[in-house]
Amino acid sequence: MRSVYLGHIDPIQNMDRFYTMILQETLFGEWSLVREWGRIGQGGQLMESHHTTAQEAQACAEQILRQKLRKGYQIM
């Protein structure tokens, strides 16, 4: 997984959210997991975490993905 876009839309609860994750290698050979989330159509919040290996970053992304899918997000 290099990038994934998730959405959680429920008109009854006025829920219209997105969550994006991008894995990318840094200039220094480390890996970064960039996450952005917020309301669809609005500016989101960003968070970046750094990892020493691609496998470590991938494992972190997969754990977050499982959590989001359990909360009702869907891959778009």
C-alpha cells in the first residue's frame, strides 16, 4: 500500500468524513506515513510520522486502516 483514501458518509448523522494515508520515502532513507483527515470538501488536518523501515511504516498504516474500517470507514 502506497496510498489509501477512506470515506465515512452517513447523511442521517450528518457525517461526511475522509481519511487519507500516504507512504513515502524521505530524502534521508527513512519512511514517512502522512495522514490527512477531516470533513469532505473542507481543509483537513495533517499528521506525519517517521519510521526507519518501509515494513515498520507499512505495519503502522495497516493497523490504522483496520481501526478505521472497524469504525465504519470504507475504501474509496
